[in-house]
Amino acid sequence: MLYHIKINDYSNTPKYQQIYNSIVEGIENRDILPGDKLPSIHELCAEFDVSKGTIERAYELLKEKEIIGAVKGKGFYINYTQTGNNLKIFLLFNKLSAHKKIIYDSFVEGLGPGVAIDFFIYNNDFRLFRDLIQRQARNHTHYVIIGHFYEGGEKADELINSLPKHKLVMLDKLLEGVTGNYAAVFQNFEKDLYQALTEALPLLQKYTTLNMLFPSYTYHPKAILNGFYKFCYEHNFIARVIHNIQQEVIQAQHAYINLMEEDLVELIKRIKTTPYVVGQEVGILSYNETPLKEFLLEGITVMSTDFAQMGRTAAQLVLNASAEHIENPFQLIVRKSL
């Protein structure tokens, strides 16, 4: 039994979940059978140098799913071999954030119980992205990938094209060069921004200048800037792109659009040093909804994709073995900052 339990110290998947996944995989492959006895908690602690609490959490999850049962004084045993749908997901995110957690949680919930997930983070680093795909992406039923890079991403399509397309789901962004019949849930960055600004036009008309806070070193798609310039040109706004908010002098009749949360914090700090009233003399429009933005400055106006829906849709594409490309919903949430 110990042979079938594997823990990868470099995986972002919690170790208790890896133990759970290993046992589920062994059952699905019929390497572990009904009545088989599991190693004791003490044996697993000694074998893998993990805490007692980690093993207990894995076994509690297996008991909760009724995959194993406990016999008093004897230990834990496999109940049955049918754990669900034989799914094993390679899930690869560019970073950890509040938004990515929403996607992850809704994806896992949408898949339902009994699905093994190997979860990895590459921190927008193409070299780590490449290594994870080359070393870890084996023997999975599906590959669910978000592709955002600071640099080197122009070669990502070659790696992704090496994966079986009927097992591939691209999340958040369509990568140019990825071909074949694969599934995707994506944002249309240029169109989404343009339409959100158009919807906000009655509120924006009190300002003369729109400022996009767009870091010079970023993984954000340039399509966002395309939508920004298009809107400003068509509606006669002065368009400015600010690469470093720390060097910006806040001015009246200016509205500021931020992509990064740290830029929003710095922007608010700088506005508070001026006499300008937010929502009247200066405006703030923030990318991506978070619970905190509902309360900051009595409410920050937000334009955001529906991250929970993205996770749910991705789960349905996996469960239905679909190769659809689905554009994720995007909305403007108006509050006092505009």
C-alpha cells in the first residue's frame, strides 16, 4: 500500500490532498481493492516525514467520502472501488490571488467529489511553467491551464500543443498559436474593457482625462490597452498610460483605471494627500472585484469578469468532455468612486 501513496514536495497541492489523490488513483487503477488495509497514521508519518495532522486530515476526507472505513483496534480499510468518474486533473495557475482562489473553489465544487486534482503554481515564470509541464503533466485525464507570463510566453504554445487537445482546457486567456480542438473559458480583454467603459460613459463625462495604470513589466494582455485607446478616441477623452503611479501627480478632472491591487493602494494614498473629492473631482475605476472594494472609500467602482462562473464553466467542460470556447461574463459594478 505504501508503494501507491506518493507525495511531491514541489507541488502546490496540499500533502493531505496528495495522499487522498494517491489512494483514489490506486482504487481507480484497481491497484487497491476492497478490504485492503491502509498503513497506520504512524507508518505514514515515518515514511513521508509529515505531521500526524496531515495524515489524519487525509483519512478524514476519505472517510467523509465513504471510501474507507475504520475498524476499532485494527485500522482503516478500503470500502469499495467506485469513487466516481476516474478524473485526474493537472491544474496549472499563473499565481495565487483572491481571484484565482474563487476560480479554484468553484472549479472543485463543480467537479464534485472523488476527482483527483494536482495543483501547481508557476508565478508567471515561463521556465517554471515549462518544467512543470515537462515533468509533472503525465497520466492525467485533463490539463486545465491559465497562461500569463512576464516574458518568454511566446514559446508557451509549443508546450501546450504537445498536450492531447481532447484533454486540454484553457482558462482566462486564449494563447495565440495553440491549435486543435480544445476547450476554453476566456476573457475577451479588448471588448470587455471597451464595453465596460461605454457603460460607464455617463459617469466618466465629468472627467477630461482617463489614466490607465499599466505597469511596464506586466503579464496583463496588451489587448486591454487596445480597448482603452479605442474608447478614448471615440469619445474624445485624453488618454494617458501611467507605468509608475508613485511618480504621478494627481490632478482634478482625471479618472484613474487600475489593474493591480498594489497600484490601487498607492493611488488612494496619493489622492488622500489632495483636496479632491473621489467620485466628483477625481475618479477611480478598478479591475477585478474583491469584497474589500465594496467598502473602500464608500465603494470602488469595478469592472470584472465573473471568476466563480469561470470555474463552474471549466468544470462543466471537463465533465461533458466538451471542446467549446466560451467567453466568460464581464460586468461593471458602479459605486461612489466614479
